[in-house]
Amino acid sequence: NAGVMQNPRHLVRRRGQEARLRCSPVKGHSHVYWYRQLPEEGLKFMVYLQKENIIDESGMPKERFSAEFPKEGPSILRIQQVVRGDSAAYFCASSVDSSGQPQHFGDGTRLSIL
Amino acid sequence: DQQVKQNSPSLSVQEGRISILNCDYTNSMFDYFLWYKKYPAEGPTFLISISSIKDKNEDGRFTVFLNKSAKHLSLHIVPSQPGDSAVYFCAASDYQLIWGAGTKLIIKP
């Protein structure tokens, strides 16, 4: 099953450290989306990327957060100088295009900040 | 502002009966609506979708109804099975997905 692969599944960081979350989309999918889920809430859009381009980052905090989807390799969501409020589940999804095709999700990375 | 709302945090249904999950939205420009199912510690799994030009879409036990004038959609599961117990999310597509907060469905044996 070559679905969306996210790693690590669980990540523990101390305040001030950096967190790197990786996402390999479904083979053949060139659109990647990152979402964050806080407890008891739905998923919140963060950023939408196509290969080498950020299309929409309106849901991503302007400081400390960055995302990339290079020509080769997985998409990376990077959080610098993490704080307790960054603790959440981060989900990555991919799709063939943006025309309403269902987005396929990975199982998420659970980030815990000590 | 919540553009997609699922007002029932949880729903309990007897096995074999119909489960009806509801979702309301505010933006009439959404062109596609989707339902996802999520188990704990897993990512959401796509269930069924509907284009804004249709009012019904059926796939096996799952049917989604769209009422554009009321800005309301619903997911019907019949008959409900124990494996249907999960959190169900409604999402509206604007190339990004705008998500409701989810409804936890519990199927009682």
C-alpha cells in the first residue's frame, strides 16, 4: 500500500529545539497539504505545496514555521524553537490535483513538547 | 469563523439502524464536499464526496445528500455496523479542505 507516509509517527522535543516532520506523498501525486489537529478539534489547514512551490501558506504561522516540497524527496514541515503550544498531531495529505480530487492522508506525526 | 460546522459532537446508534451525520456550511462558493472517517492514532480516510452540482451520491452503505439552499449536507450509513464506530469529519473543498470539528459515531451492538 503506497499511501502517504509520514515520519516520525511520534516526536518529542524540548522547548526551543527544532522539529522536522516528513511526508512522502502517494506516488504520482504532486500536491501536498499539511494540517494540524489540536485535541477535540477538526483539522486546520496550514500550507499547500506543489513540487518546489508554495501555493498557499495562509494557515501557517509566519514565524518559526516553514515548509518545502523539493523536486526530489519528501515534503518537510519545519518548526523552529518549538513551544508547548506546538504540541499537536500534524497530518500530511496528497492529491493528484486540486480539482476536488480526494486528498489522501498519512497517519500523522504526534509532536509533544516537554 | 467556522465555515463548516458539525453541531453534534457524538452520536450513538444501534447496530443495523441508520446513522445520520449532519454538517452545515456558510460559504456558497464551495464546489465539493467530502466525508472522512478517522480512527484514533490514524489519519483520516476518505469515504465519499459530492459535487455542488449534485444533490445525492451513493456508494454502498454510504449516501451523502446535499441541500444547497439550506447549505446543509448529511451522511447516511445504513445499515450501521460496529466497524463504523469512528469520528466522522465533513470537509468542504476550496482546494484546501475546510474541516468541521467531527462527530464521534458509536455503534451499539
